[in-house]
Amino acid sequence: MRTVAASLLVLLLAIGTASAESFRTLRSRFQKEKGRPYAVRIKTVKALAALKTDEAARFLLQVVDEDDDQSMRLNTIHQVATMPQRFVFDHLLGHVRAGDTSLRSTAF
């Protein structure tokens, strides 16, 4: 029984590590893609949103708030809105209540 429990623990740790590595890799790729066309960058945003982790969600919310490319910001809202974290909802609700009218209408 202890062997099964130990195996499960190792598996869970490996999965958690893989997600963290994927996030770091994707974040690095996103930063290298700055200045490239939207069509290139949105693929990385979709991959980050698919992780559904807190750190990926926080990073994508930062993109929504700070990216220079308006189309990137607007379409990142659509991706981040699929994430389950409560703080994502609260952040997007803030855009509904105030801020950039384009972001507000997209967040709504």
C-alpha cells in the first residue's frame, strides 16, 4: 500500500513540475514574440490559457492590462475568461465597471 501511495505522490509531483516548466517555456516564448504579428502570438496565449494554472491566469491578466497590441489584449480576454479561477472573474468584472471601453465591452 505504501508503494502505491509513494508512486502516486511521485506522479503528482511530476505533473506539477511539468506544468510549471510548460508555463515558464510558454511565458518565455510569449516575451520573445513581442512585436510579432497577432496571429503568431495568439497561439502562445491559447497554450497558456489551456494550462488553467494560477500563474498562467495572472500572466494573461497582465497581458490584458499591459500589452501594447489592442487586438492581443482583447483576444486574451476571451482566452483568460475560460479559466476557472475566481480572481480572473473579479479582474474582468473590474473591466466591465471601468477602464478602456473596448476592454469593458469585450469583458462583458
